[in-house]
Amino acid sequence: MAEAYIIDAVRTPVGKKGGGLSTVHSADLGAHVIKALMLRSGVDPGAVEDVIFGCCDTIGSQSGDIARTCWLAAGLPEHVPGVTIDRQCGSSQQSVHFAAQAVMSGTSDLIVAGGVQNMSAIPISSAMTAAQPLGFPDPFSGSKGWVARYGAGEVSQFRGAEMIAEKWDITRDDMEAFAFESHQRAIRAIDEGRFENEIAPFGDVRSDEGPRRDTSREKMAKLKTLLPDGRLTAAVSSQISDGASAMLIASERAVKTHGLSPRARIHHISVRADDPIYMLTAPIPATRHALQKAGMKISDIAAVEINEAFASVVLAWEKELHPDMATVNPNGGAIALGHPIGATGTRLMTTLLNHLERTGGRYGLQTMCEGGGQANVTILERL
């Protein structure tokens, strides 16, 4: 079977809301990582056949096919096209899947896959509310088919995360313990320089801005819950963030033609879906499906990156999959590092790749919960 390889991967630091990247145009954020990727890989940019970028809320500075705009803003050849995709929080992970499928089918040999998001400039769910003046209050309530199947109740990640905590009996204390550990792991990773190889500094922003060195379990316990009778607080949720990330995906032919040295082989790609009202549970069936299809066990996986949209998402997944949690998000996750939604997929994959190289692990698995009750899974083999 034809193979797809990761040649290189790079990301910006993840900027916090209103932080060092907040005033940067989304096209310039994306252009920054694309230029860094081309420089690091040494590939002739004119040989790239497509640019596939994930982005959500594609209005304003993120509209008009941001993938194409990023490439052009980077000053790279005009003949290279670009396409923007939206699988919600998994958008850039899906961009890698599409790139790998194109390469493995033989229709392309060299593709840039990644994502970009400036959540400070374009608030989350802006695209879902942009048409309210036109009579569409949200994406769902006007659909007779949707209402007949799922009712007219709230459809949101916050409701889903609360429902997950209740169904899997995950307490506020459980979630705060997990969130605190995420910050500790992220701070340790930063202090030990673990992210330096994967980050392309943007101006004065040289490291991730999200981790809170002064946080404590006591401070977390004082925060108000999102609902009066709920369990979720801001402390156990991913941070609003800005950033971009990109990877170069190549075929065997491209590796030989351009004299490239792959860092990893894409061992498995798949996507599954679950209840769209719970919304965030799909990593559970998606991981089971991926492991079964790949003929693997969770114990075969040296490291896992599962997006920390909310602590309850990861803790429910843990209860169902029973992994060694020392191998799960070993460098912290989105609760500490942040979640620039369109860019997080390839941010996680970039971090996973570097972790495998640093520790000598062979296989790494990545999964993310996504709007609509979906989840991608990618299994990498370090080379």
C-alpha cells in the first residue's frame, strides 16, 4: 500500500486571549508557519500541489479561503492552490487526513496541511451567530428534520461537557485535579525546552502564553461554576487562543524526488461520530474503532494527545479506554496551553511527533472531540 509521510511540522506559540498574537491578521499567522515549514524542509515551494488548512468561524479576516490567502501572504508561488476545511475543532487534523489520502491515492505528492485561528479577533461561534439579522438564530433551530430528531434544546459544547461529567460520574474535584496537572506538565515542558524544536517564534512571542504558573487547586476551587448547579468552571475548560500550525505531507515518490528525510509515517487515519447533543464523546468510539482497524491495543501506543476541550472529555475517555495516564498529554494540553480551534489539530500532532522523537516511542495516537459529535484519530509511527 502507498504511504504518506510527515516531512516536517511547525507551529507558532499559542497566544492567549488578548495576548501577543491577538492583533495579528489570521493570514499572517498562517503565512508565518508556512514560510517556516518551507525553510525547515528545504522543499521548493513551487513543488507543493495544494495547501489544506483548517479554520472555523471563517468570517472577516478568516473568510475568502484563508488557506489560499495564507500561502499568498507568505509570498509563495501563485500557481499553488489552497482550500479551507471545517470539521470544527478537528479541522487541521482532518487537513492532514485529506492530505494523506491524496498522497496515498497517488493524485498528489506534496501537500501542506495545517490550520489557523485568531479567536481574539473573531470570537468563537461568530459564524453560527452571524446570520441572526437574516433570521437564523443558530445552525439548527430552523431545521424541521433536526428538531424532529433532536428537539429544540440547547446544542453547545458546554451542555455536552456537563452531561458527560454527569453520565460518567466525574466530579468537579476530579476535573480540577486533572486541570492542575495539565498546567504542571505544560510548565515543566516549557522549562525543559521541549517545545523549542516545534515553535517558530512570532516577533517577541517565543513560547506558549497559556500556562498559569500561579494557579493552584485552592484558586480553582473558588471559581464559580458555569451553571448554578453544574460542575464545570473556566479552570477545567480549554482556553481561548490564537495560533497556527502546519505540516508537510509527502508521498514515497516525493521523498525520493526531493531527497527528503521523513520524520514519521502516517500509520492510520479514521473519523467516527457519536451523539451530537453530548457532542464531545466521539473520541471514545473513534479510538476503539481506530485501534481495532489498525490491529493494535492501547498499550501499543507510546503517547496519546487527546484534546482537552474540557477535563470531563478526557476523563470519560480514560474510564472507557483505560490508558496509562502518564502517557496521555505528557506535555500538558489545551486547558493549559490553549486551543486555537482551527489550528489545534496539527498543533497536537506536531507536539506528539516531537515527543515521540525525544522519548524514542514508536507509535503515537491523536484524537479530538469535534462539533457535531465527531472525532478524528491519527496514529503516527516515528521513523
